[in-house]
Amino acid sequence: MEPQGLESIRARLGAAEREAGRAPGSVTLLAVSKVQPEDRVRAVLRAGQRIFGENRVQEAQGRWTPLREEFEGVELHLIGPLQTNKARAAVELFQAIHSVDRLRLTETLARLAQERGASPDLFLQVNTGREPQKAGCLPEEADALVARARALGLPVRGLMCIPPEGEDPVPHFRLLRGIAERNGLPGLSMGMSGDFEAAVREGATHVRVGSAIFGDRVSAPPAATGA
């Protein structure tokens, strides 16, 4: 039986696509499994969900190394901040990284891509709210970061943002879309449990939904700094 949260989100996402005049299935649902108990993750996997978002490299390694042996076709996206010293592990584990936000990290990812002959899809994170505690380049820095990442041969697919909590997210979604459009980037990773329908209306191609699928997160255990 499909978990009620996943069933509800799939129905709401489909309705949002229709209302926005988007093609069915044009928006990718990332089930954000960070800090969720394994039984909840397994239930969502059994219901057919195969694309998941994780915040930390180490946690994702521990969770998904065994689960990938059991469930075929799992695709992992890193949506949390990435420390440069975790980049090698990240590119080996994830099919996409949504949190590329600085020049040094792009250079490290380019070097690893050259070594491996392959790279995950990359989204550059923009701090649309200019929050000092939050990762992401500033909006006025985004064009230069996109240009540099492309010059390094990296597969930049789009942009990502996390609007400030408590603010209307729509201006942030529109700001991100404008940056993406002028840089010819098709991907927009934006929208979470509370605002993904608005994000779909504003052009999101990837939405990141956790608690609305799995239920409230359990408390995270103490963890090392960064991803």
C-alpha cells in the first residue's frame, strides 16, 4: 500500500502541473529522506519512489549503500552544503549535486570529473535571501559562477534556492528563474513541503519534499560539520 504522504504529494504535484499548464511528470519529485527512520524510507521505496534528496554525504553513504543493493534504480541528489573535502565521496555517490556555491568547490569538482571521466549533474545554489547563515552564492555573483563552472567543463543543469523561512517565497523563485533564464539554464530546484505548488507555477523542474511525504523528521544525531 502506498504511504499516504507520498500519495497525497503525488496528487498535489500533478494538480499543480495541470494548473500551471505544465506537462504531466515535467517536475521531478525529490523525496527528502534526511534523518528519516529506515522503515519510513523503505515504505516510500516500496511505493515506487526512486529519487531521493539527502543533506549529508556520510549519512547518505550509510543509508543508501545497502538499500541500493535491495532496490534498483535509486537516484540520489545532494541538497545540503558540500565541503570540498567531501567532494570525492559526493561525486561517487550522487547523481546530482544541488549545492555548488563557490569557485573552490567548482574547481575541485572539475578536477574529480577529469579523473573519473564523468560528473554528477550540477545545480548552483543561490542565496536569494542574502542570509549570512545560509549557503549559496549571492545573486550578483551567480552569473560569474555559472560562467566559470562552464569554462571548467562542468555539467551545470540549473540553479537552486531555499527562500528565507517566513517570507513569501514567490519573489525568490522569480529571482532564481530570472538568473537561470539569462544564463540559458533549464533546471530550477526550488520548492519544499510548504511551497512546492507555488514553485511549480514559477517554473520549478525539481521540488524537494520531506516532511509532507515521510512525516515530521526525527531529531538528528550529532554529526560532523558540513555535508
